[in-house]
Amino acid sequence: MVIADLKKTTDQKMDKSVQSFKADLGKVRTGRAHTGLLDHVKVDYYGTPTPITQVAKIVLIDARTIGVTPFEKKLITTVEKSIREADLGLNPSTSGDTIRLPMPPLTEERRKELIKVVKHEAENARVAIRNLRRDANNHLKDALKKHEVSENDERSAQNEVQKMTDRHIAEIDKLLQEKEKELLAV
């Protein structure tokens, strides 16, 4: 029972690490527009920092332009200011009720910088998964010392934890390759 619980929680934690890495990748801007770019932008809504998705409708106008329409007209300048201050490299322009965010094309130098950032994030995710493997193996060794599990069970559980680790690291590598391809596409 100890081993089953340990494997289950370790697998869940590793999945969370991969999901966190996916979320980090979503924040890295490529040449294309996507609404997830604004997910972490906070707007000062009557004195309360509020996610932009709760005060405005965000849509793709075309492949390189995001449209932001605040639910209240008087929030247009506040939303525009929040986007500018989010340091996304975007220059919002207002036309009527909609704030347009054209995506500037990425330079070759900027693409290489972004690839370095993405590789760094991938390495952090791999390290997190390896740390989870180490913790799981330590728990197994402790259980063996306390005679809660047999040596064979401990050894086979360590092998299964290693397979989980390999699977999650392969998933991170796959996500990294996809993002690099996306960043290099002109």
C-alpha cells in the first residue's frame, strides 16, 4: 500500500511539473498572436488588481493582432495602461471600444534569446522532476529500513519511479522541441 500511494503522488507531482512548464511556455511570445499572452496581466479594477480576462473580452482579430474589449467603457485607458506596463513588448492602440494589440515580428536575435529562456525553463522542469524522483527513492529506502516493504518491492518500485521520470522528462523535451520550432518559424 505504501508503494502504490508513493507512486501515485509522485506521478501526480511530476504531471504538475510538466503542466507548470507548459504554462511557462505559453507566456513566451512567438511571432503569432494568442490570447494566452495576456493571462498574467492584472488591471486595476476600482483599486483591486484583477486578471484582465475578468474585466475584458479578449479575441484574435487576425493571426498577428489581439483585440481587447473592456466590459466597461471607462476601463479602456486603465486596461491599455496595464498592458503597456506588463512589459510584453506590445504597443496597444485604441479604436473605439476595442484595444488592438499588433504583434511585432521577432528579430533573429530576439528569437535566439527566447530559445535560451525556453531551454532554461525546460532544465528547471527537468530538475524538479529529478528532485521528485530522489524524494520518492528516499521514501522507499526509509520504508525498507522500517521493514514496511521487501527489498524486491523496493527495487521494482524504484524502477517504476525511474520509468515515470523518463516519461515525464521525454514529455518536457518534446514540448521544448515544439516551442523551439515555433520560435524559429518565420
